[in-house]
Amino acid sequence: MHRTRARLSDGREIVYYDELPGRVPVPDPRGLPPVEPVCEVRRDPLTGDHVTITAHRNTRTFLPPADQCPLCPGGPASEIPDPSYEVAVFENRFPSFDVRTPPVPPMVDGVERARGNGRCEVVCFTDDHAASMAVLPVSRVRAVVDAWADRTAELSAIPGVRQVFVFENRGVEIGVTLHHPHGQIYAYPFVTPRTERMLAMAAGRDLFGDVLAAERAGSRVVTAGEHWTAYVPAAARWPVEVHLMPHRHVPDLAALDDAERAELAVLYRDLLRRCDALYDDPLPYVAGWHQAPVGEGRDLVRLHLELFSVRRAPGKIKYLAGSESGMAAWINDVAPEAAAARLRDVTAGGAYG
């Protein structure tokens, strides 16, 4: 993998990842004004949760027509000036966290406040607008994995960043605002609430090793290899939910060795294809990589993927209603054992090639 750095016209960084060397970046002709983000983090005094306020994001691009897609290469509205690319990563024009955010008062109206220091990036998997991760060749999925790992290492080194989250949102039902196949990376200035709960549960034990051993011995394994196992968790929150976990304890994507990355590219694409074969339409999903915080808890939190979908049946969506949204008390309409069986069996009838 060869990395080439460049700058967009407003000063944001763009990084190209190519199989072969020699890329000469095309200058960005748009003449955009400098990005002036205002990202503020407030601490909920009732729960201790961090809530980020980013009013500038309310004007971000929303479902443009294909000929105005900002992720297609070389067009007049494109964030990627080059006429073609393999994997491209650039700073989000509408970031939730940014090191350029000005300072804020530490306390206002009895609420802790801080500037949203960090970075948000967009990861484009291919220049083909009509593609998806599930249909890319394994070599391209591996290139994306390597780019994720490289970005994780680099963003983890930003002063003040506490955790790096790599994820993909797909489908309008999930809230996607751009159809082009892409994901994002958030470098948070705090440890996220989900990870804080994992750290508390893992204290004094090999929590993830215990969970993986129990799942591998049970009935909810979907697929497995030498280095990874994909399973539906026993307490799945979503009607479709699969976790993909390495057999070895590693804190983040950057710590994966070559063999683990190679197998991940194969198993991850297979998992996405199984999910797309469940219903008549491509599955809307969130695929998020849970990584250990920067500099703390790295011996407690194991890297793992959590992939989930809001689709509970053909044409039916699981909405987060009163119990989930109001009380964070989850109710799942699909038995995890049944979901695992369907995902295991979906290839038997040739549901995908």
C-alpha cells in the first residue's frame, strides 16, 4: 500500500492509498474558504455523558443527485480532485470534532464545557458510485483495512484524542446523506459511553476472551476462520446484529498482523454478503469498529466489529421507541439464535455469488 498526501483548497488534508506508487495529486480547483468549525462538548450533569454541539453541521450536503456526488472523482462538486482513486481519505468538511475549534469557557450555567478537539475523516472505498463494500474484490477490502489501521495509528497520536472510532453507515433508513460507498472515522476527545461501560465490566478479568470462548462453543456462530469468529451475541439489541472478533487480544486495527488483516478482508466481505442476502433489498446497516481508548484500558478492551441493522423483516424497520430511546432499555423482536441460523444458511440456496 502506498500513501500520498495532498491538501484541498480550504486546507483540509486528503490522503490517497494505492496498490502501486507514483500518484501525483491533482490540485483542488474549487477555491473554498478555510474551514472554521465550532465543536463544543458539554457534560450531561445527570448521566455524565458527553454531548457534542456542532451547529455548523446542520448545513451539510444531503442526498445530492449522482451527478453532483462529492465523493465521485474529479467532478465540479467533488471533494476528491483526482479523476480516479482506489481508497481516498479526507478531513470532513462538516466535522463533529476538529483541532481548529476555538477555546470555550470550562463551565457555563453549571455545565462542564470543552472545545471539541479531534478530527473527523471520510473514507471512500472506491470511485465507483454504484458499488458497495460487499461487491469489491478482496484485495480492495484489504486496502481499506490497511487504510483504517493507518488512520487509527495517526489519529491516535493527535494530542487530546482519547478514542478512535471507524465506522460505515449504509442506507437511508440509517440516516446516510451520501449514497457513494464510504465510511467515516471519528477521533474523540473523550472515551465514549459504550466503551466506558465495557471498561467497567472488564475490570479484573479477560472479559472479551471469556465472551468469545462462550460464543465459539455455542449455537450463534455465523462463520469463523483461523484468526476471527463472527457471531450473533446472546444479548443482541438489534434484529440483525453480528460481532466479528479476533481470536488474539489486540487493542485496535493498527495492532493487527498481516495474517489477521488478510483473513479479515475475506470474512468481512463474506459477512456483508450474507447480510445483503437476507432480504430482497441491500441491508441498511451500521458497521462500527470498537477500539480500545488511547493510552488506557488497552489490556481490557479488545478490538471487535459490531454490525447491526434496523430492518427486522422485509419492508419493516425497528424504530427506537420509548423504551430504547427514553430509557436505553432494549427490546428485540428477533431471537439471536434464529438470526444466527439465517445468516449461516443464507448461502445454501445460492443467495449471492
